[in-house]
Amino acid sequence: MKNSIQVIHTGSKGNCCVIWDSQENGLLIDLGVSFPKVNKSIEYKISHICGAVVSHVHKDHAEYIPVFASNSVEVYSNANVREKYPECRLLGRKNTIGAFTVFPMSVPHDVPCEAFLVKTSDDVRILYITDTSGMKWLCKRVNYLIIECNYDADTIIDRKYNENYMTGSKYFNHSSLETCLDYIENMDKSELKGVILWHSSSTNLNKARAKEAAMRAAGIDNVVLAKSNLIMDMIDDNF
């Protein structure tokens, strides 16, 4: 699992992924999946986890904070999450979490929410954007992008949309395919090597169409839809 992004799970039933560096240090992003499932998925290498960052308070992203904290995982998030889960440490503007540097960026949602720019010990830069109606920050030199692509307007029209039953969050508080593509088209793609489409609705998104459109917008073939246990290897000329 070295030099990789590992998806544990994504969607309204729970979100969690792991960033691994070349020394097999790991950083968890979001804790909406149970500790036993995560621990099994990472082959019981919980001692390799430097810490975790949580984007926002909704239970499909934050529910298992207390369990991870009780298992010696340092968890960081914003003040809104910390109010509900006092086990959290408060994020600063720049955070050193073991082998990783994390920069949070506030994004619009129906509760306070953060996107994260993560830099590994190998200077690989991963941008994680979830649960937002639109990301306003443009980051330089992103190597890998994990971006919410929740629904598309045509499919919403064709089918009655399903609200997020875990959080009660309406679809318009999430990123549409159109919003996702607009961000990809306008971001710095000079060093972009891979894109993971995140938190996709099971009913409100044409996934094949979304993948093809994202590949065109990114100008690369390495675009995938997130699913449980997916691993995207991170390749760098310095490895």
C-alpha cells in the first residue's frame, strides 16, 4: 500500500480513505466507517496511521471519531466537529500530522466543512474535496485529486432524487457533475496524475458519463470512480 490512495468506503453510508507515503505511513481522511472495517482494510496496520482529519460533523464522515481516538489515533477537525466530538484536536492553517502536512480550506455546505490539501513526506500533493456545493480554492501543483461528483442534472430530472438519508443533506448541498467538471477544467493540471470521483450518488449520477467527461476535463486517462477497497497507486519520478 505504499505510495497510494486507498478508498475504504464512500457514499451516504460512510466515507473514509487513506493516503500512504513511500515509508508506509498513513493518514486517514474522514471517519464515517467503523474502526474494525478500517483496521481490516489496512491489514491491521493501525500503528502505521499518523492521524486522521475529518471534513465535517455529518455522521457519514465523523461518526466513529470516538472509537478511533480511543485506539490512539489523533483526530483533527474544525470547531464545529470538535464541539460534538471533544476528542478532536482543532485544525490550524498548517498542520503537521506525522509524515504529512495538511492545509484545510473551508468550503460551502450545510454545516462547516473543510477540503484538505495533503502533502506527503515524498512531496506528493493530494487535494480532497467532499460535500460542498462548490470549491472556491485553486491549489497549485496538485498531483492527485479526490473530488465529490454526487449527481448530474439530467439524471435528477429523469429520476426523483434521493436525499442523503444519513444526514438529511439535500443534493444541492453537494457537488454536481457540472460543478466537478468546472473545477477540474479551471484547476492547475500541470502535474495532475490521477483523479478519484468521490461520494457519487447510487441513483442520481450516470457514472459512465461522469467518468468520460472527467477524463476529458482532466486531460488524462487515470480517472476512476471511488468504490470500496479501490487503490490508486501514486507514481512520482523521484520514487
